[in-house]
Amino acid sequence: MAKGAPLPERDSQRPVLDVRDLKTFFPTDAGTVRAVNGVSFVVREGETLAIVGESGSGKSVTGLTIMRLLGRTGAEIAGGEIWLTRGDGQRVDLARQPEAAMERLRGSEIAMIFQDPMSSLNPVFPVGDQIAEPLRLHKGLSRRAARAAAIELLELVGISDPAQRVDTFPHQLSGGMRQRIMIAIALACEPRLLIADEPTTALDVTVQAQIIALLRELQTRRRMAMIFVTHDLHLVGDVADRVAVMYASQVVEEGPVADVLSRPAHPYTRALLSCIPRQQHGQPRRRMTPIPGTMPSALATPHGCRFHPRCAFAEDRCAAALPSLESIAPQRTARCIRWREIWS
Ligand SMILES: Nc1ncnc2c1ncn2[C@@H]1O[C@H](COP(=O)(O)OP(=O)(O)O)[C@@H](O)[C@H]1O
Ligand SMILES: [Mg+2]
């Protein structure tokens, strides 16, 4: 199916993941770090949602909360719900599943890949064993069947000579190859939702494009739901159907990718877009202009709109109260009291 082609209505309506008012806090000696503070979004079957925002905006903590991989960080889910529709049609709130239930869901229904594959791959086992492990665990495949499936998966993620490569160790592979291995592990049990957290940030531009094309193709072919986390608005148009823009632990704008990129409704999205140097025909590439100021610390968020100290559109009333995430059109939301002026 071509990128962006509409899905049959029945499927496109069905949310695989429905996150509601999620709050993830870290109690620290300096105070409570509100890393995720009231985040809501939906991801439907066969759809990719990009979550984009500057470093520290709460993107990774959102992903880790959904996976319930916060374990040793000391974070707690302080509020909200994370509804996953399982393959059997049952809905479960991931925020309230015991660890034993999460262990069954991770890998089989939801999977995550990270920026640095080396930190997730085990250096002492051949990659084939690591791809085979979830198949043995969740699908009960025999050693032999799991190895055969691992070879098929290596082929699926575009690794040549899969029958040989199955016995190699992570350090024998390039960064791009390792990320392909991580994708193979994540997809082994055909999860309904894949969370890809900056999966190409550590790779050079050519390999980055290959990995994104691979993820997009696999996502479409398997009709998976995908959350693609990135700080790079460049990438969003190539990979996602919809985009949620995060700033200081909240979603500030959400909508279909083409709409948001061509007509942003929030000043932050607008500022992010103007940071992207656009090549004019026959002219040298423009320098990137960063957004003035820095994102507030999650310990001391400004009163009112969190973006107002950096916002070119800020007025006195922006400091008075936190704007709500308002519906501004079908499928579009924005958290700005001046969205009408900015959007027009
Ligand atoms: N283990 C932790 N302890 C305390 N604060 C944390 C921890 N992990 C992340 N944070 C804080 O949570 C906020 C969001 O972090 P993160 O989700 O990693 O941002 P992003 O992925 O958008 O760059 C940041 O302010 C970060 O400092
Ligand atoms: Mg991150």
C-alpha cells in the first residue's frame, strides 16, 4: 500500500493504543520531576504516530511508561490510563497490569526499539539466539524452528546471507545492521504496536533513510501500529501518518502530518519548523536558527502556558493559566489560546 493511502474505515477507526491523561513522575531529592504530565493520544491499527519534541520533553519516558520499563529509574505512574487492545480484542490498561502480565505482553503485543542497539543487544550471544528467544518464550517454538524463523526474520529486515549472519555476534556488525537486528527481535512475535525511540539518531544519514524505509514498509505490510519518537521534524513527513508535538512533558499539538507541517497551529511547532533549513533552488543552504531560550526544567515549569517565555506570540494572559488541548478541527488539537491567529 502506498504511504498515506487511506485505510479501510473499519480498521482505521480501531485504536490499538489509547493513552489518557498519563502522568509519570520521578521523586528526586530536588523535588518531583514531572516528566510526563497529562499526555493523551491514540494510535490506530496500521497507523504511525510520530512523537516529536526537543530533548527532555518527555518522549522517552512516555514510551518507557507504555512498556512499563521504568523499573529501576524509580519513576511512578502518578495518573492516567494506557488502554491496549490485544490481538484477541480484549482491552487492558497497561498502567495497571502486574509485572507478570506485562512480561507476557512485551514482545508479543508491544515491542520497543531504542536509539542505541548495542545497549539492548547481549554481547555474549549470537544475534540469531536473541531473535529466537522471544519466539521460544511467547510462541513455544522448538530450538530448530526458532532458528529457522530467525533466519527468515534476518532476511525480512534486509540482512544478506542470513544463514551465515545468524551466528554472528553484535560487535561483528555495523550500527545499521545492529538496528536491523533489533527490529527483527522486536517484530519476531508480530506485535500489534511497535515503539521506535529515536531508532536512527545514532546512524549516518544514508543508513538512517534505509532504516526508516524498512520500518515504514514493515509497519504497512504487517498493519502494525507504530509510535515513532524523534527530536527531528525532518523525519516525520517520511515516516508518520499523524504527529503529536511534545513540549515540557505535554502534547501541545496533534494532527495529520501533512496538515501540521504545512499549517501548524501552535507557536512551538511553528518555531520547530522554522529551525529546519530549507534549501532554496540555486541558493546555499540556510543556517539553522534555534528557538531562543531553553526548555524549562521538569522541576520548575513556568506558570501558564509552558512555552510562553520563549514564544513570539506570548501576551500577558498566556502567563495566567495553562491552556487546554483544544479540538480546533476534525483530527486536530492545539494547546494555545491564540491558535486561531497562528493557524490562519
Ligand atoms: N531516571 C530519571 N530520574 C529523574 N528524571 C528523569 C529520569 N529520566 C528522565 N528524567 C527527566 O524526565 C524528563 C523527560 O525525559 P525524556 O523522556 O528522556 O526526554 P526526551 O526523550 O524527550 O528527550 C527530563 O526532564 C529528564 O531529565
Ligand atoms: Mg529520548
